Amino acid sequence: LAGCLRAPRIFSRVQSAINMQEVSEPYIRRRAIRHMEKGRVVILAAGTGNPYFTTDTTAALRACELDVDVLMKATKVDGVYDSAKKNPDAKRYDRVSYMEVLSKGLNVMDSTATSLCMDNDVPMIVFDLTVKGNISRALKGEDVGTTVESQ
């Protein structure tokens, strides 16, 4: 992702809670906020290094810590569905509430991540990473995938 951002001259920093100084700087909340204040995109990689924290939970934790506008989950599906996408009758949501995601067990993120976002009012956008241009469209605020938020 950092390489994709270099071409259009969007400055970014990669941070990780796991020490990988060859490829990232250490995750330090205040430093991440400072990068964002300077207009840089902060890419958080490799989780927290703690057991029982999925990468989804880590993403939600960092989104809440950094008071971001939205958490973007780039994945291999084009949004959130009411049943398995392989079901031919599955319906994709454009918008869905956190409570609906939790109560219906929709496969967005794990329940801890969803609850963290819900409790801290951080909307999530779930979209297909494999569609060329989707990251750019999501960053521009265009409709891609499904938005999960309070309703």
C-alpha cells in the first residue's frame, strides 16, 4: 500500500507494534497523530503482538485510539452480505448498523472489533481490495462496499 501511495505523491508512514525497523517505525500513538496532522497516511501493520487480539480488533483499537473518521477494511469481498456470498440469494448491504452486524452474526469483523467501533462511534467501510482503484475511491469518500455505522 505504501508503494501505491508514492506514485501520486501521497506521503505515508508504516508503523507496527512489533519491532520491524527495516520496514516500519514503531507504533507510537502521538507520533501517528503527528504524521496525520502533517497530512500523511499512517498504515498500521502486523497487529499488537498480544495474544487474543485479531488484526480486526487491532485495527479497531488503533482507529479508536487515533480518533479516525472511518476504519476501512479492504478485503476480498465487495461488502457485507445478509448471508454467505456464495448463496445466490444473498443481499449486499449498502449500509448496516453495528447492532445488526452483531445480532445477525454478519461476517464483517470479529465481535470485539465491531463492539469497539460501535462504542466509540467509528464507522467502518468494507470493500473489495482486488478491484483496481477501490482504495483510491474509498479514500476520496466515494461509495464502495458497505458502510457499518450507528443508525
